[in-house]
Amino acid sequence: MLKIENLHAEIDGKQILNGLTLEVQAGEVHAIMGPNGAGKSTLAYVLGGRPGYEVTAGSVTFMGQDLFAMEPHERAAAGLFLGFQYPVEIPGVSNVQFLREALNAQRTARGEEPLSGGDFLKLAKEKAGLLKLDMEMLKRQVNVGFSGGEKKRAEMVQMGILDPTFAVLDETDSGLDIDALRVVGEGINAIMRDPAKGVLLITHYQRLLEVVKPDKVSILAAGRIVQTGGPEIAVRLEDEGYDAVMADA
Ligand code: ADP
Ligand code: MG
Ligand code: MG
């Protein structure tokens, strides 16, 4: 589904991604772990097409298409979802408005009928229930005054509504307490665990991976993948730290 080859990218002339190669097949959850500053968020931004991130070499193929030939909204319409480490606030726009706009823009781009207000609310209620987020929260302005945990759960409700084929989730577990972590992890499983879907799950910690069990785990350090294996890598990282595990790579 996602094939990243020899990816090099820079910000403000500073090279951050340095020959990153990685492949995710349909049905896989591929976790990416790595020390602070390794380039994990940069990878998520580059895949999402955030301005300011310049790709200087390499390629990314998404569902057989050249990802970099697609505008960010085309990537979303093709089924790519990005969950960010720091969700943005949108004052003056309610979650319900925002989510319905986003969903219907994607449906229209795919040549599907937009969802009616009633059908949309039914869908939103179902997904909010899945993430144990009160519908009242969805009537409030996007992320304004939300706690860290509420932002992450609202973001997972958004993912549930958009129903992407591929999700890149950047530290969705950051700032979550144990209970919220379980709810969010189980939400990811319910929405994305599917033979036709894929997930790139960026995380610092093993905790989330106890709920969303990855098929593969890669370590990203200094802008490239230095090791790929099974879930045991995450367990070792938790016990021994990055230096010890990477020394064996
Ligand atoms: P991670 O998510 O793995 O912690 P990031 O992708 O956020 O790492 O950052 C990778 C590196 O890029 C860090 O050294 C960071 O300081 C640097 N970086 C991030 N944004 C910018 C920027 N706008 N200008 C210059 N350097 C940046
Ligand atoms: Mg970080
Ligand atoms: Mg980061």
C-alpha cells in the first residue's frame, strides 16, 4: 500500500530524512519508534504534504500512485489519513461542521454523493461512542479548550468518520492516561484493523503497542530506518533503550 524508497527531505535547508526506505502491505500495522529528533514527525509531515518540507530525493508510492504528484487533498481523497502529534485548534468551527465538510469533500472528490445532515449525525454518534467521546464535545469548536486526551479521541473520531484505507498516526498516544490510551488503541483497532487497510503507527512507547499489536516494528534514527523486525523490538527498546538496541543493529 505504501512504499517509501530512499526518501531524503529537508526543512529550511537542513536535511532531516536521510535515505528512508520502508514498505507497508495491506493488512499491516507497522510501528515506527525512534529517539527524539530522529525525523518521525517529519516523515508524517512529508507524507501529508505539509508546506516547507522539501523532498530532495527518493519516492513514495501510495496504492500504486506517485504520492508526491498528488495534492494533500487528493491524498486524503485517495484514502490517506494523517493524525498529528499536535492537533490544531480551529476557533469558530464546530467539530460537527468540520467533520461533515471534510467527509463530503472527500466523497465528492471520489464521485460519491455527499452525506445528508441526518445520516452524518448518525455516523458521528456511532464513532463518538466507539471513542467514548460525548457528542456534546463534537458540537464544540475544533479542539478549542480540549484536553490532550480529548483532542486525540476527537482525532480518532475523525478517522472513524473518514474511514481511510491508510493511516499515519504520529504519537497518538502522547499525553494520554492509561484509560484513554486503551480507548484510543481499541479505536484504532476497530477502525483500521482490516485486511484491506494499513497503518504506520509512530510512537515513543511500547504501551500503545500492547493494545494495537504491530505486525512489524522499525527503528528510525537520524533520518533513516536502522532496524526492522517484529513486536519484540518494541519490548527490547522499553527494557534496554535505543542505544543498546541500535548497537546490535
Ligand atoms: P521526531 O518527531 O522524531 O522527534 P522531528 O521530525 O520532529 O523528530 O524533527 C527532526 C529534526 O528536525 C529535529 O532535529 C528537529 O529539531 C528538526 N526540525 C524540525 N522542524 C524544523 C524546522 N522547522 N527547521 C529546522 N529544523 C527542524
Ligand atoms: Mg518527538
Ligand atoms: Mg515527533
